Amino acid sequence: MSRTAEAWPPVETELPGRHEDTPEPGTDLPPHYAYCFGCGDRQEDGLHLRAQVGDGHHIRSRFTVTEAHQGAPGLAHGGLLACAFDEALGTTVGNLLRRPAVTGRLETDFVRPVPVGTTLVIDAHLDGVAGRKVYVSAEGRIDAEDGPVAVRARALFVLVEIQHFLDNGRTEDLRAVAADPSLLGSRPVELNP
């Protein structure tokens, strides 16, 4: 995210209501895909990011930095932190709008180091929608909701049709999901909005 005074979102947007199938505030969200590096339970060295629905247009996520997530000795890798924000922001879009979307742009500001062993608490917010473009932003704090800010991010997601994933996904992974739908989270999405 740029440190300039650039307006966000950068275009006129509307703030839609939460989708009628959005879980109630306080609901813990399941991983969207068992092998997702960001949230998947079956990804041994993944982030294992966990999210919970908040009020309004807000989702709170958490992940604990492990030794496998290091860049410099004892500190989280910057690219890995960007990955955590991509996951948290995408979780916000997916759960509040219930539409398939992909990351179009992700900007991060690294404010302070994030040591191994700390938990990053990421508060993400849906900022607005303009056509297929969805704008979201987040702030990550160390170890608590009111802890020191470590990372800020904002992103543009683009709403896509489910065919995007069918056309571009690896065939063996798509077959595995077809054979075992439990690999996908229980979150329904609007396929024909």
C-alpha cells in the first residue's frame, strides 16, 4: 500500500450488503480448500490461517509464524506475510460476497518485523465494489487485536466465473476435488449471479 495520500478505493464504489448466506458474526470459517497454502489443513508447512466473521464488512484472521515461515533468522519472510494478507483479504471477499474472485493487485506496507512465534491478527474490511472489481484492505497486529501494527495491505480482487478455475486448474487436482468434494470448504458460492 502506498504511503501517499492516494484515495482508497481509487474509483467510485458501492458497498453492497452482506450476502444472505454470509455466516453470522462470531462464526469460525473452515478452510476453503484443504491444500491451500494459506488456510489448508493438509498443507504441512502452510500458514493454517484461521478466520472468523465479524460485524458488517469485516473478517478477522489469525496465523502464527513458525520456523518454516522464516526469511531472516527468527523473522517472518516478507513474501509469506504478503501471502497471509492475500489469504485474509480473499477470505473476506469470498465470505461476504459469496462469489468466486481472484487477486488482481496486492499492496503491502511492512511497518515492523514479525518474529517467529508471534501470532498476526489480521483485520480485513470489504471497502467497495465497482462492477467486477472488489476493493479490500487490512491491518495486521502482533499478538492481539490492539497489538502493534506490523503490516497494512490493500487489494483489488476481480470477480470471475467458476469456469476460470476449471480452465486453469491442474487436472489431477480438479479430479481429486471431484472425487472428494470434502477437500473444498463448506462455503457455497453464487455460480450464476
